[in-house]
Amino acid sequence: MSVTRTELADHIEAAFTAGPATRDRLLAFAAGSHARPEVIEVIKTLPERPYPAMRDMWTDLGHIPIGD
């Protein structure tokens, strides 16, 4: 089963509630929500920079499909 944007959002959406999220913050939220290892691996491919909102990540993850 491949990773989708919907699945990513389910695990990291809360990371943006306190402002921009970095890759490390996204990884922490994904791990805390028991994301599959495949989800963690996708997040690890992100550049280390702040993402003001979740939609800002999709430029770097354009290859990830929206849903099933």
C-alpha cells in the first residue's frame, strides 16, 4: 500500500497548530500518531526547512498521490 497525501495529513495535521512545522517536528508527530514506516520514510525525504502550512509541503512531495 503506497502512502497518500490523505494518510500523511492524518498523521501530521496537528503539527501545524502552533505555527510552521519543520521536518523534525513532522517526524515527531508522525511517530506519535503511530504512522506506518512508509509514512515516516516519505517525511524524511523533505528538506529541512519550516513549512508554514501543510499545503506548502506538496511542492516537495508532488509525487505523492492525493488518495487511493
